[in-house]
Amino acid sequence: MTKDFKRPDGRKVNELRKITAKVGVVPNADGSAMFAFGDTIAIAAVYGPKKMHPQHAQDPEKGTLRCNYNMLSFSVTERIRPGPSRRSTEISKITEWALKPVVMIDDFAGQVVDVHINILQANASTRCAGINAAAMALAHAGIPMKSLVTSVSIGKLDKQLVTDLIKEEEDWEEGEGPTDIPITLTGDGKISHIQLDGKIGRKQLEEAVELAKEAGKQIHEAQEKALKAMGEKNE
Amino acid sequence: MITTSNLTAERIIEYMEKGKRFDGRGLDDFRDLTIETGISKKAEGSARVRLGKTEVIVGVKMDVGAPYPDSQDKGNLMVTAEFLPLSSPRFEAGPPQFDSIELARVIDRGIRESKFIELEKLCIKEGEKVWTVFIDIYTINDDGNLLDAAGIGAIAALKSAKIPKYDEENEKTLFGEWTKESVPLQKDVPISLTVHKIGNNLIIDPTREEEDISETRITIASHDGTIHSMQKGNAKELSVEEFKKILDIIEKSEKEIFKRIEKSLK
């Protein structure tokens, strides 16, 4: 069935959309990056380490990572009201959790590293694009990291697993419908983030994690290439 | 900030390494669970869940309104949670904090993704009038695992709910008068369960002091091995092997908890 399965945009089941990755997109920031899966575009900017304000939010023992995920009002078909929502509040925290295992800021007591993520254009998988951009921006800012992280949404459309969902697939209506599984992996292949909505059995869920690993290699390659290109420019 | 002391944390982990816990439970034992329904005369459905010393109450209210633009022929579902300051010295009054937002969203997705409520049967007139089901969760006492208690409470409250009468002519919901009709629910009940990682141990149903030192958690809503929603919370990463072990624990516990819920509701 894998061979016959037709995706709306003609991709193979395990094929990512075209990745675009670029470092240094916000000159004011200490580090910044753009990451796109096809026409899902995220930019991220890092400010810090800097003194944490308000003071009561300071951690006297170690540095704090603070992420903010935001969608532009016109990034989707139907305008979304600007400002934080319950959804964006949750994704901000999820992003923070996804990145924290690789970010080594324990030495920056009382300080904060702010990561601002904005979705310029959305065609599903926005949190994953945002996390990928954030990892690059943190590296660009010179924040000590164990590795980058790679994030991708694995989907199940009816019974078929696919890599990197688009909106049309998120709304899949045939058979068992859509299942969306955004997964973020650290450099050593550990899961720092996983969510799931839909309907799936155990066996396929484990396969989904493997697909995320496979996709992670390509994402990592694109991230590194962009970071290296930036490094060479500065030399 | 109030939290479990380092010394207690070390002892908790020491115990867990031997498969034991302070309250005598094994690592994959749930605390005593009691469920009462019909605790509110004003709500369409309601439940009080006690999980050891943790207590939550859940109310279901319904009203007629416009459908969402992307589901013109379906009723709406809305889940909110409030962590009441009376239930813990660490909860404060004011705008909703992240924990309560996340809890409501995780419970919402478990119910929504499993299609437990047959929302298509709650459409009165396509594109114009549909029922909205509000599930509101309040904490009464927090001794850990509010997430799972809330999930059980939501299911119990929904099962006990009756649809209010609706005056078609005047387009008014007759609050306080009920039809004999229950909220349309599927047979398969999604059970939402959370596994925590503490040290190298995987446990379920943590007490407050255990949950304080939990490094990461995964909440899964499933029925009979079919998984409908999942959320990993907190920053610690998990190896794929650990992830598989968590799936084992969920698979094993889900059926048992389901039986206990069924029994309590009879």
C-alpha cells in the first residue's frame, strides 16, 4: 500500500518538504535563524544570556530558558487574533521543554536566555519548524549546547504513516482520519518532545519514532549547513 | 516556592530503586479511587473524584450557540480548568497559570480525539445552532496527579449528564429543566493516564511530593490499546527504550483503571 499511497502534494510517504534554513535573519538578536518546511516558515531570535526581569522570576542557582511561540495574524487562512492564546501558551512551554535537554545554561545563575519564535506563514507543522529554527538561533547565539535538536511531525493518514504533514493532510477525511505526532529528538536520539492527536496503535507509534529519526538526519544536515555558511561568512 | 526538600527527594528515589514508595504502594499502583456523580443539582452532569487525598470536582454545563466555522454540523466542546487557591498553598488567585491551561488542553484532546462525545448528534440546525458542552474542572485538594483525577472526573461527569430542555420557538435554553436524554457518548471510554519519570524509575499516580521531583511525564489517552492523544511534559529527555516501557505501563494500567471507574460508577 505504501507504494500506491498518494499524498496531495505528490511527495513520497517518507519525504520531507523542501527545507530552507538560514542563520542571522534578525541583525539585532544575539542569534537568529529561519527554518521552513515548504511554505511553513518560522523565524527565531535569541536574546541573552541577560539579567532576568522581573527579579522574582530569577533562579539563583541556574540560568533560565524562556521560549515564546507566536503566530502572525495573517499566517493562516482565517485571521487569528494577535496576542497570546491557550494554544500558543502551551506550544511556548512545549518548545522550552523540547530544547532544554540540550541547552547548557546552568552556569548563568540569575540570567535568562529568551527565544522568540514567530510563524510567518503556516501550512501545518509550525511548532516543529519553530523548534528547528530555535535550535539554530541558540547555536548562532553561541549558547553552550550538547547538540542541536530536530523536530518533525509524523502523520498517519487512514492507515499510512507519512513524514512532515501539510494542512490538507491534517484534515484527512478518509478511513481512520488523520493522526498528528510532532516529535523532537536530541542529537543522541532521545525524545525531548512528543505529542499526539488522533488514533494509532502501539506498533505504528513506535514506527513513527523511527521515521522521525530518519527525517531528523536531513533536518540536522540543513541546520548544520546553514550554521556553517554563517560561520564562513564571518571568517 | 514550596517544593519537596532535597533530603526527601533522595529518600523517595532510594525507596523507588527498591520498588517501594512512602505510602506502601508499588511503582505502578494507583491510590484508592472514589467517584461520586450528581454532586451538583444545577449542573447538567457532575462528579467528584478522590484519588488518595487528591480531590477534583467536574461539572458539565450545556448551552445552544453557533458552531465553529470548521465544524458547521457538530456540537462544540470546551474544557477549562481552575486550580483553586483553596486547594493548595501554592495556587494563587489571578489569571490562569500555565499548569491549568495545559491540564485543560490535555483533557480536551483526550476526549476530542477519541470522539467520545458524539458531537455530530449535538447539531440542532447545521451552520446555525448546535449544543456546546462545557466541561469545567476545579481542584479541591492537590496531593498530586490532578491530571489523571481530572480525566476520570470529566468522563464520570459526562456519563451522568442530561441534556437541558430547549425552547425552539423562542430559541432559549430552559436552564434548570432537563430532558431524559443523556449526552451522546461512544461505548469506548478514553482513559487518560500519566507515567512519571523519577530518577530511573517510571511510576504512575504520584503524590504531591513525588510529582514535585518528577523529571518528565507522558500523559496518554487510550482505549483498549488504541492511543488517541499524548503529551510529554517537562524538560527531561527520554530514550526510545524508556518510551516503550512507558507504553507498556499505560497498556497494563489502562484496563485496570477502566474497570475501577466502571465499578465506581455502578
